[in-house]
Amino acid sequence: MEANTENTAIAFKDICKTFTLHNLKAQIKALSGESYTLSFGQCLAINGPSGIGKSTLLRCLYGNYLVSSGEIKINHRGKMVDLVRASQREILEIRTHTISYVSQFLRVIPRVSALDIVAAPIIEKGLDKETALERAREYLLKLNIQERLHKLPPMTFSGGERQRVNIARGLARLSPILLLDEPCASLDFPNRQVAMELFLNAKAQGVAIVGIFHDAEARESVADVTCNLQAPKA
Ligand SMILES: Nc1ncnc2c1ncn2[C@@H]1O[C@H](COP(=O)(O)OP(=O)(O)OP(=O)(O)O)[C@@H](O)[C@H]1O
Ligand SMILES: [Mg+2]
């Protein structure tokens, strides 16, 4: 770890990622040298055609995929931490306190209510259960998930309802860095507007966002800068 004197939230340099499919004896080059430094309160949009490596880049920034080469530094509680060399324990701590990741689809767990799904990461951060449940309720309501659904497991929810629970889960924990993988893809226009407003609010409060937005208008409304991924050279 090294001291951080700047407002840098996340800095990645020359990230390359190649997948090796051992059983098929094949290699897939997904990223070839992406670099960017993002400050708190800024949004970086990742753009490019399907299959170019957008989700792969986000998963590398979340520590889900280990990069083949390059570096990723995360501002974790005021210190720049090297995510590529971090231990599993450090990565889990970074996820609990610093990085929130909204995947394209909510992973639903049978018998766990929408309210508990949103409250769980807040409790993990160390807040008491009552505060966590209150904040979970507030964000579910902001995202137009009616109170009668809060106590139900999202197994039976529509695609758009599930995704709004997912967004509430990502936002309610108030992490300083937010990763968004096509968060609004399954939302109707009014709910998309609500979600985009919440992302803009988070940004105004200093949250750094790295996001994939399939809708150009949404992307332009929130992004300060766009990184256009190029097809890797074979
Ligand atoms: N776990 C994995 N194992 C092997 N190949 C993978 C894996 N994850 C992604 N890939 C490959 O890496 C490439 C980039 O995939 P990725 O999901 O990052 O694309 P994307 O830009 O997010 O596409 P989309 O817009 O369709 O979501 C694809 O060719 C994909 O098949
Ligand atoms: Mg993707």
C-alpha cells in the first residue's frame, strides 16, 4: 500500500486479459492495454460493440477476473491498494467498504426477501440491522418497488423489478466506487429515468462510477468521459 494524496478513486494501466480455454486449446484476447485514471465524482463510460470486453473490464476492476498483465489501483479508505496483487481477504474488504458492483442480472436466492437482499451488504459494512432495513426500504421505494413486494423473495419478480432491486442493492450501501454493467437494460423509460437520476445524485455526492450503458442518451447524461474499447489485435 502507498499513500494517496489525490482525489483518485481508481487507476488502471495497460490492462490485458486473455482467457485460456484449456479443454478447447483456445485463447480469447478480451482486453489489450486499457488505461484510465478516474477521480471521485466522475463517471467513466465503457463503450464498444458486443463481445469487445466491456463486462470483462468491469469484472477485472471488481477483482472477479485476474488480469493477464497491467495494474489496477483502488483508493480503499484513503490508500491506493494494488488490486492485482491483493489477497482474497483484502479483495473482500474492498468490496465490503469501497466498491459496489451492479451486475446486469440479480442473483436471486430462494426465500430471501427483496428487503433483506438490499440490506445485507449494509449490515456487512457494520451498520445496525434497523438502520440497514430502513435504508433498504428507502432505496426500494425510490426505485418504485412497492412496499407490498419488500417482504417477498424476488424469484417471482419481473425482469425490470429484479433489476431495480439490484440497483437498490448497489446504491443503498453508499460505496465510494460504483461499477454498473448495463443497469438499465431491462427497465422501462420512466424507471430508467429514476435510476439515471440516482446515479447522477451519487456522482454529485462524490461517488466514482465506471459504467456500461447500452443507451447512448443515458450514457451521455452521466458520463464525463468515454473509453471506446477497440478490438484486440489477434
Ligand atoms: N469467463 C470467460 N471465459 C472465456 N471467455 C470469456 C469469459 N468471459 C468473457 N469471455 C470472452 O471475452 C470476450 C468479451 O466478453 P465480454 O462479456 O466482456 O463482452 P461485452 O463487451 O461485455 O459484450 P456484451 O455487450 O455482449 O455484454 C467475449 O469473446 C467472451 O466470449
Ligand atoms: Mg457485457
